[in-house]
Amino acid sequence: MATKLHIKKGDTVAVISGDSKGQQGKVLEIIVEKERAIVEGVNMVSKHAKPNAKNPNGGIVKQEASIHISNLLPLDPKSNKPTRVGRKKDKGGKTVRFAKGSKSSGEIIK
């Protein structure tokens, strides 16, 4: 059974550890099997590319590399600060994620 992850594609997240600590970005992709995510503008690497139709000259291309999700925290919708995530059922019985912690707003994370 797959584990529940605290972030989803489209979330705005902050990096809390590693070389990209302090940066923020939007989650472009989640790799569930490896518990990693690709975040826009975070963990940039240089990749050597052969010439192809998309890039006729080839050369060195900068692109985002995956980062482990334990190094990411979603941003609180109200305060725009990193927050832990809790889960609860809303009035319709659907499970939703909310900002959790003493300094968090308790707002539902979309």
C-alpha cells in the first residue's frame, strides 16, 4: 500500500534542508515510489545534452533535479510560512489537509 504524502503536485513548498535550503517553488511532479518531488527552480543541476530536434546545438542544460519530500514543507495559505500538515474530515466527510502547529493558521491547504 502506498504511503500518504504531505505534499501534492501544484503545492507551493519551502525547502527546509539541503543545498537549496530557504528556496520556495511550485511542485511540478511527485515520484511516489522514491518519495521525491521536482520543484520549480529548486535543486538545479547541469546536464550535458546531445543535439536533437528540440535543442539543435546540444550543450549544457540547467534543469531541476528531484529532492526528497522530507526536505519540503508546504506553505501556510494565510501566513505564507512553512507549516506541518494534518488531516481531518470536512463537513462532507472528505479528508482535507490543514496547516498544523502552534504558529499556523489552521487553514485548509488546497
